[in-house]
Amino acid sequence: MASAASQEPSKKCWNCFVRLPLEVTQCYSCRKKVGDINEHGIARKPLDWLGYTLAIGSTSAFVYYIWWLFLHYNK
Ligand SMILES: [Zn+2]
């Protein structure tokens, strides 16, 4: 009888739940980035630092632009 501890080393994509080897960083099926396995056997969704930084950068550029317009229209 096989022991319950000998599970296949695989994780599931957090997006489409396809089975993936533990070492992959991108889902074969949906092309989403996948991180480490969590306690439920699901790959974590990794933090998208580039997207996060770009979002903050474009938002602050927009706010700065509005502020700049505001200053010039009040002179
Ligand atoms: Zn997927």
C-alpha cells in the first residue's frame, strides 16, 4: 500500500488549476506567472512588482500633471 505522504510533487495554477511541476514559474495553459506552492497545493500568485511600479508611476504622473495645470490656471 502506498503511503499518503508520497504525493506527486506538483502544484496547481491559481488561475486555471492546471497541474504544474513545482519548479515552473509560468503556467503552461493560461500563461500566468505562478509562485511557490501554498498549504492547499495551489501555486501562489506572485507579486507583480513591475506592473505595480508602473501603475504607481503613471498615477503619480497624472496627479502631477493635474496639479501643474491647476497651478498654471490660477496665475
Ligand atoms: Zn494557469
